[in-house]
Amino acid sequence: MKILVIHGPNLNMLGKREKAVYGTVTLSDIDLKLNELAKDFGVTLEIKQSNAESVLIEEIQNAPTKEIDGILINPAAFGHTSIAIRDALLSVSLPFIEVHLSNIYAREEFRHKTYLSDIAIGVITGFGADSYFLGLRALVNTLAQTRK
Ligand code: DQA
């Protein structure tokens, strides 16, 4: 089983950006733990971070050719703005889980809506880095069930 992990814009700044909101964990800490978990679950990860919407769209579009089974995505701010990322996910019809480190519903109103939530398998928001780890577990479980 192969899973594409997508980190959206500004997540490369984790550890430096808004520590009161996101804590001190860095993206490489998260990726390291994700890879460890993936090993335990017996799945392979492909991890991509970009600040450019077009790069993320192309990554999603290319997922089927790389035999990706599902996507774990923190769209970051693009979740609140990007119909194009929504359309890319719909175009490949791969199951995906949306995650956010912070609780987007406890923040500014413009963060309460994302263009991905209603087409995601589920959304995990507010558990810091654990949102990713819970998300990976949930995605692997869901994919395993659909394969049975
Ligand atoms: C975020 C929440 C978004 O609102 C914000 O734009 C981010 C990070 C999170 O992980 O909490 O960049 O996706």
C-alpha cells in the first residue's frame, strides 16, 4: 500500500512560525515519525511539501501513475481558498484524509470552511502533530477495509 502525504504552504516553517499555535515541532520531526509509523503499518509513503498550488495539484494529478492508494493532506491555507486542489482530488478520485495541526474551528472564522472537508473520508484537526499520525492510522485502516 502506498500513501501520498502532502504538506501545503508554510508548513516548511513549522518550528519557527507562530509557536503559540503550532508548537515547536518541525516538519522533519513529523515526516520522521510518519515514516516510522508507516513502517509499523507496512505501508510506503511518498511525502511532498510545497508552497506552490500548482506543484501540489500536479502531485495529486500524478498520484495514480505512481500507484498511490490514498492521500493524507494538510492543505494548510490552500484548504480555505483552493477550488483547484479540490478539483484535482476529485479528478483522481483517490480516498483522502484532511488534517490540521490546529483546531481550525477554534480560530478565525475564515478558517472554519475548507474546500476539501466534504469530499474527504474524514478530517482530523487540533491535535498538533498527532493529527497527522491519527490521520495516517485512519487512512491505512480505511484502505485495508476497502480492500477486503
Ligand atoms: C493549518 C491551519 C490553516 O488554517 C493554516 O492556514 C495553516 C496550518 C494547520 O495545520 O493547523 O497553514 O492547516
